[in-house]
Amino acid sequence: MLINDEKTSELSVLNRVLAVCEDGRSFYQHAAQEAESATLRQIFREQAQIRSEAIQQLSNEVHKRHGSPVHSGTLKGTLQQWYTDIRARLSHSQDHVFIQQLEETENQTLGELKRAVRSLHDPALARQLGSHLASIQLAHDRMKSIGEDLRARAH
């Protein structure tokens, strides 16, 4: 029974991570369409692609465990994107709003991935999630740096 419980737990963890990655992918794709800066549009498309690759790999892991991967994000992610759209439309700098919100989204994704890595019993799966964690940490750091640059130029 313990093996089934571990498998169920792994599937649950993987699907939570998939949903959060889908939030990020969707948000980056949307930001890429709405951003004012061509440079940011390209960065956002790259980040959406990184999430798409993570989603594909993690979905494969769910299938290997005979589970069904989730194909949608979280309600929180959807509400966050709507809220950001409203703020961006009311702002003098949509790009600043998107960067700020994407940095916050990355914080949440990092938190979820860290919890997931700690909760897994399968070391290989934990390493795989760890590699996605590293990619998203880099994205977070990049968004934070871009945000700091935008704030510095605004003053």
C-alpha cells in the first residue's frame, strides 16, 4: 500500500507543479502579446517556451506513472493575470506592471517547486524538478533585474 500512496503523492505533486508552470506559461505568453517593448516581448516568449518544455517533461513523468496530467493552470493564476491586465491598462507603463507581476508569479512558482522537491521520495524525480527550479530561479532573477532597471529609470 505504501508504494501506491507514494505514487499517488508523486502524481499529486507533479500535477500541482504542472498547474503552476501552466500559470507561468500562460502569463508569459499573454505578456508577450501585450508588452510595449520588443525586447521584453522576446524575453517573455523565451520564458513561455521554458515553461512549455517543463510542462512537456513533467507531463511525460505523470504518464510514466499512469496518471493524467492537468492541462490548466490554477484559479489563483487566472485571477492574477486578470488583475495584472487591469493594472496594466490603467498604468502609464504596461511593461513595468507585467515585470512586477511576473516577478511575483516566479516567487510563487519557486515556492511551489521547492515544496515539491522536498516532498518527493523519488530522488531522480526530485533532481528533475530541481533542474526546473534552477531554470525558474534564473527567470525570477532576470525579471527582478529588469524590474530594478525599470524602477531606476523611472526615478
